[in-house]
Amino acid sequence: MTATPSSRPIAAYGAFFGCTAIWGSTFLFIALGNDTVPPIWAATLRLGLASAILRAMSLASRSGLPRGPALVAAAWLGFFQFGLTFPLLYWGETVVPSGIASILFATVPLTSALMARGFGLERLSLVKIGGALIALAGVTLIFSGELSSRVSVAPMVAILAATQCACLGTMLYKKGPRQSAIGANAVATAVGFAVSLALSVVTRESMRIPATWAALGPILYLTVAGSVGAFVLFTWLVGQWSVSRATYVAFVSPLVALSLGVMVRHEQLTPIRVVGSAVVLGGVGIGLLPWRRPG
């Protein structure tokens, strides 16, 4: 993705909201896919397909694959962001509802801000932390009822671990040289595929190729929209914005998940969820409005 200096701010906000819409829906599709395909194997198929598509895109665009330090950064992104995060998230969602999973992932911007400071990438400003805490309070309000329900501890810990891996992968990528988002993700998904495949073998999952639309549909959607579309947009966005600012995507995505819950699962839109949504948007606004200097 390229943009002229004058159009880059608009393109960045477009990438932000595009990622938000797609990732808000992926939690639902992961849960749907888990109904018919073993979780880590589903993640493996998704990453394998995404790697093939992205490699074809890199050849068609002649962007090439990263080399040297850029290749190392892309490989670390793939190991943590895809190879570990995806299996942990998919396995966690076999028990944890998709809405709760999206809320746990809403901690990513705050974790990213802390990690970015530790890696020396950004300053840890009070405004940045304040916006993150306000938004976190909002998502807690939205799902306060669900969080009090009885859910096994291990899957929730797995999803929280997935958020840490996702943040770490992004940090290691950010420390590397700027590179093509398509080429970087082609390498990252290939590395993630190898790691996920190894985990699927170790856990002795049934590794059959899905033969029905109910099984194949979620994988195709998650591959094309999630891995190819959203992750290319997000990788490009990380090159334009600070890491903690870009990861505010994770705060808005639960609002999409909430809307899908109402439309698809006929969940009741309670007053506390409406208030929580408003608080989330307020916190995101603090982190995204251009009146403050980027971290």
C-alpha cells in the first residue's frame, strides 16, 4: 500500500477503521470454525493459505521478500504474532465466548504502550496511558456480566498469553527496518504456518482437509479478510503510526463484536453495554486525535 504525503493521514485512518471492522468479526468466525475443525489445525490451514496468497501478491507487485535485518524482523513477527498467538487464541475460544476473547484482546494497546517503552520505541506519556485506561474501563463495563460467568481458567490464560505474544511480535517487527507490508506478511505467515503445524502435530489433532462449507467457510474468510486484508493494513499502519496508537484497533474491535452478537446471536443490548461503548470511544479518541504529539 502506498500513499502520497497529503493522502497518508486519510489512508492511515482508513486502514485503522478497516482493521477494526475485520478484526471485530474474526472472533465470531474463529468460534464458528471451532465447531467443525480442530482449533490449531484450523489456524494452520488459515496461515498456509494466507502465506500462498501473500507470496503470489508479492510476485505480482514485484515487491519481493525481505532480506537481512528486515527478514529477521518479519520472521519474529511470524513466530509470535502468528505462530503462537493464533494457536493460543483458537484453542482459548473453544471455551471462552468470542465476545470475552475480544475484550481480553482489548488489553493489547496498554500492553503495547508498556512494551514500547521497554524497547525504547516510544515515550510512556500520561495521555497515552490515560486513554488506554479509560477505554479499558469501557470494555470492562460492556462485558461485566459475561466476565462474572463461570469460565475455565486455562483458556482465558491462553488468550491473555496470546495478547502478550501479539504485542511482542509487533515490537520486534517495529524495531526492524521499514519494509513492504505484503512481503513482510508473506514471510510472517509462512513462519507462523510452520510453528502452528508443529503444535497441531504435537497435540495430535485430526488433520483432515475440511470438505463442507460450514468447515471451510470460516477458514476462507479468516484467511482472505483477516490474515491477508487486515494484517497487511495493520502492518502498513504500524509503519505510519506509533505502535501503541495503531493497536487501539483492539479497543474498537469489541464494539464490532458486540454488534455482531446482537445481529447474529440476538444478544440483548443492555444499558451498561451502551454506556461502556461510549466510554471506549472516548478513550480511543484521546489516543487517536491529532492534537497530541505521537509517542
